[in-house]
Amino acid sequence: MSQIEMPAVEAVAVAAEQILGRIKSDPEFGAFQAASLEYSEDWQCFTGFPVVSLWKLETDAAPLFEEGLRALALKAAVYAATNDDKMAEVAIAVPVDEMTHAMLAQAQLFGRIAARCGVGIIHQTDQEHTDYRSGGYTHDCYRAAWGEPPARYWLDHEEVERRRDVLAGRYESIGMGRSGREHNIDFAAVAA
């Protein structure tokens, strides 16, 4: 059985640009953007956003929103060309993927926008690939559509893993195990 080839980079780039344009021109786009960026009270993530050097929600949220849109547009472009949701789960950098989660949390609003734009929004956690690498397929498609991706957010997988190790060590030092997935803090024993 032969492996199905990914769609041509240039075709994906053109389609992704068009998809992004349709999404941004939708009458509810402003509300979608505001809702996604307001997600800040629930943005507690220990291994996604914090891998960005000197991360600060107030200054990084808006640029990451743009990167999340671009990532979803690339996935939608691959899906449009292949009708295969697994193939459409192209490699995305961890901080960008984390931003898409904030966007996808606006399910009804984003769903209406996608339906009006004729766009298939692709994201399934057990199928996603956060093993993005410069020079890979996603990188090539992104560059063809919008130029070089911002290295601040589009971190190579190996660098993300290195940074996660640094974070895990810091978290362990304050009693947070498994990178925030457990801790040894007994709140009843801590004075108010």
C-alpha cells in the first residue's frame, strides 16, 4: 500500500491565505477574537505557553492569536485538499497549539464562522502533532503563505522538550509534580 502524499506546499499556502481572509472578514470575527483573548482567566497551562521565553499573557496573547489562526487555516487547507482529518493534523508548535485550544473553546461562535466560510476546522487532541520542526511540511507551507514564522512561538519540538525539562525542574522545586499535573500542597494546612 503506498502512502498518500501531502498536498503541494504552494496549493496549501494559497488555500490557507484564502481561508484566513474569509475567517477574518466574517461579521462575527471581532467577537470571536475578543472571546478568545478573554479566555485569560482559564489560561493556566504549565507546559504550553510557558515554553515561550519570558512569556507574558498581556503581550503574547494577540500575536499568538494570529499564529493560532494561521495554524488552523493551514490544517483547514490540507483538509480541503485531502478530506482526511488525520492528514490535516499537520505539525504545530506547542505554544501555537495551546492558543488554538483557547480559540476552539469558543465552539458555537467559531462553528458559525467556519460554517459561513465553508471551512473545516480540524483539531482532535489524540490525533494532533506538536512535533513541529523548522524545514518540515508545516514550516514550508507557512513560509509560502505568510513568510517566516515567528521563532518566538514556532519552536522546534526538541527545543520545546528542553524547555519543558527546565520548567519541570522549577515546578518540582515548589512541590508541583509532573509539570503541574499533581502537587503536594495541603491547603487545609496552609494558613489563610
